[in-house]
Amino acid sequence: MSKVLDTLIFVRKELSLLVLTDQQADEMLSRLAFYCKEYSLSVTDVELRKCIQHLDLVLETNKTTNLTRILNVEDAAVLHILDSLVLLPYINKAPEGALLDMGTGAGFPGIPLTITTHRKATYIDSVGKKVDAVNSFVHALGLKHAHAVHDRLEEYARSHKKQFSVVTARALAPLPILVEYAAPYLKDGGLFVITKGNPSDEELASGMSAAKICGFTLLLNDAIDLPEGLGHREFIVLKKSHPASVSLPRANGVAKKNPLA
């Protein structure tokens, strides 16, 4: 068993912190609880503490593995934890069942959403070191029904068609590419929840054209401003409502080289 995994298991047992001080963690909890109330998010203090533990693990692992460029802990609380939790109202509209987080990186938004929804979850990324780190976080946090996978999105979809009730993506790729990646994974009636910063009208239009081809209808388009001037977020929620008019997934790399719209 690796030294890193030994450390993470210790964190789980002792509920101790590696980077954050107890005072920082308590202050972060108070801020996040306040913001959750402001955004009408139903999250318990116990769940928030586990989200903070996840962030602490990310910051510790980031010393040796590049997981995040956000090193200021106050900003990270908003840009990682809260920026994940604001997806909750849309995730909760999805049918019961498993969640897939595409391009999970350090486990955002997947891990905070798993902590708060208790859904079975899979986190997928094409970078092996990130996947190894996320699986260590999953183990340390005691998330028994979650795991990370190292694979291409098109490739993993071939053996996991219609296995998920909700799929998430956060600033991973242009919208037409994202909808093509997500479509094969979703059960009929499942939701694809996308968060973007400031997508252009052109990206939104081409994304909606691709969505129709891939079997989606637009359920809602929403927007918020994060607190402390830390950014604007737009949410696009698509429902898998009809069969795609093309065979999906297409060959590896085709979605990027030749988008559907």
C-alpha cells in the first residue's frame, strides 16, 4: 500500500487535516453554510465538512501532482466546493440512479455531489495521475459506491451505454462536443447537467443543434453569479428524450475533429 494511501486512510479515521488549519476549516464551514443558505442548497454541516476534507486532500496532493491552479483556500472554497454544490438543484431533478462526472480532474463537481446526493458515482478522466488521486480521495472519504476511471469518454461509453441517470460536465469542452460525449451514457429520461462560464451565443446555438441530433431536449437554462465576484455560471440541463439520429459514440477523436454542429 502506498505512502499516500496510508496518509489518506489516516485522515479518514482521525478526521484530521493536512493543509488547512482547524480554524481555517471552521471558517470555511461557516462561509459555505451561509452561501448554501443564500443559494437555497440543502446541505448539512456534516456533508460540508466532508467536502472541506476533500479540498484539503486536493491541496495536499497538489504539492506533488498538478490538480488545481487555485491555491488560495478562500477562493478554492467557492471555486471548487460551492461551484460544485450549486449544481445540486439540477442533479436532484434527475431520476434515481448513478451519476457520471466527465473530465473530473480533482473530483469536482463529482465528489461534492456524491457526498450530498449519496448517488452511486463514476468519475472519468483521461489523465491517469488525476484518476489515481481521485480514487485515493474516494477511499479516504469513505465513499463506498464511487470510483474513478482512466479512459477516453468515447471508449468508456462503448461498454457503459444507458447506465447513468445523470451526467455532469464543468468547462470541459465546447457544448456540441459535450452533448455528443454524454448522450450514449444516459438512460431514457436521464439528465445532462452542464456548467459554463460565459458561453457565446454561437456555442449555445450549435450546442442545441447537436443536442437535438444526439437525442436531447432542453429542460432549462439558468444562471447565477458566484459570491465575492468570483465569476458567472450558466447551467444548461438537457433531457435524454429520443434516440440519437447518428450512431454514438463515434470513433475516438471524431467529436473534436468533426463536431455534429
